[in-house]
Amino acid sequence: MTETLSFADDTLILIDQTRLPAILETFECRTVEQVFDAILRLVVRGAPAIGIAAAYGVCLARDSSDKPSRDAYLKAIDRLAQSRPTAVNLFWALDRMRNVIASTDDDQRLPDSLLCEAKTIHDEDREMCRAIGRNGASLLEKSQCVLTHCNAGGLATSVWGTALAPIYHLYESGHTLKVFADETRPLLQGARLTAWELSQAGIPVTVLTDSMSGSLLRTGNVDAVIVGADRIAANGDVANKIGTYPLAILARYHNVPFYVAAPSSTFDPNLASGDLIPIEQRSRSEVAEPYGVTLVPPSADVMNPAFDVTPAELVSAIVTERGVVEQPNHEKLAKHFA
Ligand code: MRU
């Protein structure tokens, strides 16, 4: 598996996900502003990956005399927190970095302590994805065909992914699932990224236009739907890529299980329900002029929310690094994460 991001010599190195699948190249960040820009433009994207990138981003902070300082680190945290609002992993990672600053008295030690914390966040993500793979495999081991939306694979995390982790786990143990990947308008993370990484791994993948999933579920060609999450509220409501909610309704209507795979860093116990999750609104141009081609007349308005919220009652189970929560609700999730 390709590592989505790495950090060496004061440089954050990202696979540039805006260029895939045509070009596999890296984007190097040496300043906080470059990391901010990379998160905003989705050079790095996916809830866990932006948390890790932001943590490393803090380590790049310098003051006006080009030196690391407590004040510069705190400013970097505030700046990076403004990059994208929905994925709680970003704020979770930045809070951990803020806690390191608060608990380190010696300013000389701060750079090393912060880098150590960023690396720990990165290492923990690898472990969590592996565990999600193991735990989720038990739900999919009898399936032949699964449907996923957006990209919740290795590219959205350090490596392995969340929704794709059980698929990789089963593949390693000799059971190859066939994957249907929604193209995922408007930025095509399913067509460009999920299809790319599964193909790299040798796992068969078929890309669907977003509007095809209903007829595919109706014809009985899908055994399970599995997606990732950007934020899970205390009651189990799930924010994920726009188009996830209608997919969950379709799955329920056709009696197909709808699974959500996410690490504990995606869980937000401070929000009672999904109605309180801030939904990122992205630019008109992503819908109206993708890749420079005008698809919408200038006089027409465009809506471009990046995420929607699926109510917990439509979720068959949430898979985390700790195990599986069937039919999630407030009580079960509180117990799971206690
Ligand atoms: O806008 P994106 O590409 O960052 O959206 C990503 C998703 O919606 C993923 O499904 C989610 O972050 C889970 S990633 C393991």
C-alpha cells in the first residue's frame, strides 16, 4: 500500500490527490500556509488524513524571524482549524497538539515534543485502520459484492483506510470482494481515487455514476454498503460525503446492510445529534465548471454542500478500531467509547 503522507526534513510530503488517477506525484509543504492550502484544495483529503496532515502542519510553524515559537505554533493551530469544518478528526488532532503546548514548560523542547505527537497521531492511525479492517471483515466475510461511496480508503487515511480496510483485510486472507464505487459527484473521489487504489491493489472495482446505485440495489447485485465518516454525533448520526444519505435510504428500502467504518477520532461526543454537525459548503466552480468546462449557465444558482447527514436509524452497524456497534444509538456508543 502507498503511504498517503510522510514527514521528513521539515517537509510534509503528500500524494497530490487532485492529480490522480492520471498522474501520481507528490506535493511538498514547508510552511503552515502550504498545508492549509493543501487541505482546502483536497490535495490531502479524507477525515483521518487531514487530521494527520494538520498535526504535521503545526510542526512547520515559524515566527517572523523564521524561528519556531510557542506563539507561532498556537497561531498555526488556529489557522489550520479554519481549513475545513466538517471532519472532526482535524480538530481532534489540533487539540492534541494544543495539549502538548500547554503541558510543555520548556520552549526549547516544544519542537521535538510536537513532532513526536504528530508522529504518534500518524502511527495510531495506521493501527486503527488495521483494527477496523479486522473488525469489519467479520461483517463482510459472507459478501461477494459491496458498494461504497467517495473514498474512505488508504488515500483518506495514513494507509489501509476505514471503509476499504475490511476489503483489504479479506483480500489478504484470500477472499476477494467485488467493489462497486460510486463516482461521487462533484469531485469524483470514488471514480478517481477509490477505483485507483483498489486497482493498484488488484481488487476488482466497477465505477457507477451516482444515480445508478438504486437500480443496482434493486437487482440484488449488492450484499452490503460500506462507507466512511467525517463526524459521528453522540447519537450515531453520521456525516459523510454528499450522497451518502440517499444511499442509506436505498439500502434500507432494499434490505441491504449499511455499514459505517470510522476510527474513534471521528466520533464527536459533544454533539448530541447530526443536526449540529457543521456542513462544509464548497465553491460553485466545482459543480459549474469542473476541469474548466462550463456545465451550468452563469445565470443558474448552484448548491455544493460537501457532506450530508445520515440518521443513526439507517445505519446497520458502525465499525471502529474497538469493535462493532450494531444499530448504534447514544447509549451503545457511549459504552463503546467509555
Ligand atoms: O471531501 P473529502 O474527499 O475529504 O470527503 C471524504 C469523505 O467523505 C470520506 O468518506 C470520509 O472522510 C471518511 S475517510 C476515511
